[in-house]
Amino acid sequence: MKCGHAANAVNTETNTPVCVICIGLTQGADEIDEAPPDLTGRRASCAYCKREAPSSTNLPFFSVKLHAATDDYYDGCFGWD
């Protein structure tokens, strides 16, 4: 999405992808990024426990951080409630 996160929900009224983290707060939360960044060779770090994984839009709550050493995601280390 243009907000920098991967789509993590669907707008049930329009059946289009959205970012529930940013919707209503940040522009681009409901706009598909037609030219997403290349994630080849990038790593993502859990925002809480710092466990790393290869960057992928399939990671939960994934967020691209092009100006940082790693991207962000959440690996479930505090549960999913």
C-alpha cells in the first residue's frame, strides 16, 4: 500500500485491500502501490523481540523502512489477541 505497509485487510464495502494500521490516519492506506520497492536481499526485524526474517509482504504487519537497516513486522512474540 502507499502508506508503506502491506495490505492486511479488505474493505468490505468496496472489496479492495486496505491497511488497517493506517486507515483513517495516514494517506495511502487504501491505495495500492503500483511500483512497490524491491525487497530482494532485505531483512525485516520484529518491532518487539527483534527476531529477523527475510522481508516479505506476507509477514504479519509488514512495513517497508527503506531508510533503515531493516524493515518492520510483528512475529507474534506477545501473542495475537
